[in-house]
Amino acid sequence: MMAVILSMPDPVAFKLFGLEIMWYGVIIAAAIALGILWAMRRAKKKEFSQDTLLDILLLTIPLAIIGARLAFVFSHVSQFSGNWMQIFAFRRGGLAIQGAIAGGIVGVILMCRRKKASPLKAFDIIVPCLLLGQAIGRWGNYFNMEVYGFETTVPWAIAVNDWQKGIIQVHPTFLYECILNLIGVGFLLWYEKKWQKKDGELLCLYLIAYSAIRFFVEFFRTDHVYVFGVNLAQLICVALIVAGFVVMMLIRKKSGLSSNKE
């Protein structure tokens, strides 16, 4: 059974000079490294300067991490009250993907303006790699035993040590999102090969596809943040889906928004 195979893990990967290195950080670092390698290969295939893309990534990745952390902190302020230094404890988890997307978009646009490169083409190179990285990164949540779903008796449930209820069986929401993200990567690559007409379309489809995935997974999660009685994560997902459709229509209608050259 899944609950046996995916038993409660040790969040510590190893110790280095007395410092605990968490699996969460190792997995996130591996996801970033793999994403960079794939993005560089995609850049070469699309005749986009690899040097320019590397400069873009060197700015975008830190901004994405900062955005992800800030978004998490702002939505979980009570967790840091009285211990604000924990804001900088990245290695123990606590990143919000919507914040990462916002920070990443800013980074790509800023560096593309400086390098006089097409941001839409850069986005299209990056987003499949980003979604793959997200699929891998979700396993960090498993090792941290966090953002799991509600209690269930389904055969693929996993066991977690809930701070209120003790050992319980729950939905493995990290696994749901990982699988759906991998399907999303396949969809983006299929669309790119068969249907893409203009630069920027993959970015729009990423916003739509991932937001739909996250909206669905939110029904199983228990760590909701509500604004006026509405699930904040799902509200952001709806906004991103609408934005994705609107920008897609603009790109399709106005060729001036897109360039097939770097």
C-alpha cells in the first residue's frame, strides 16, 4: 500500500559540519538545477542566446524564491509573530508558488529589457522547465510532512503525524500535484510542437494549466487561507486563469506583442 511505501520520512538528509541539511532544500535545489539544464537546452534549440538565458535565470531564480517566501509569510503571519528571524529559515520549507510566479515574471521582464531580448520567447523556454521543477519540488513537502490533505481511507493514503490528532491517514496532495504537473509538462510540449503560433502562448497555457491544477488540489488540502470567506489560493488561481486567457487572446490578435526572433 502507498501508506507503507511512503512512510513518515526523516526530514534531515544529512549533517554537514554540524548543520542539518534538510531534504526540502536538497530537493528544491535539485529541481532548480534540473530546470536550468533543461532550459539551456531548450534555448539552444530555439536559437535563443544561452548566455542571455543564463543571465535571465540568475536574476529570476532569486526573485522567484524571495517572492515565494514573502507570499508564504504574508499569508501565514501568525506563524512568525514573536520570532521574525524564522522568515529567513528557507531550508525548513514555506514557499508559495504564486509568489514565485510573480517574482519570476518580474525577473524575466527586467533582464529581457536590459538584454533587449524577447520576454515572451524567454517565458516559453522557461515555463515547461518550471512546471517540471514544481513537480519535483512537491516531494519536499512530503519529506517535511506538510500541506497534506484531509483524512481519508483511500488505498493510496499516507500516514502523517498530525500535531493535534497524532498518526492519521491523509490524502497525499503533494503526489496529486506532482502527477498533474508532469501531465501539464507533457501538454505544454505537445501544444508547442503541434499548435503554437506565437511566442508567449506557452506562458499563457502554463498560467491556465497550473492554476487549474492548483485549484483542484486545493479541495484536498487543509492549510487554507481565507479572505472574506473565500479560499485565497483558489481566488488567485481563478485570477491567473482569466489573465492567461486574456493575454492569449491579445497575443493571437496582435502580432506586435510577439516576436519570433530574440
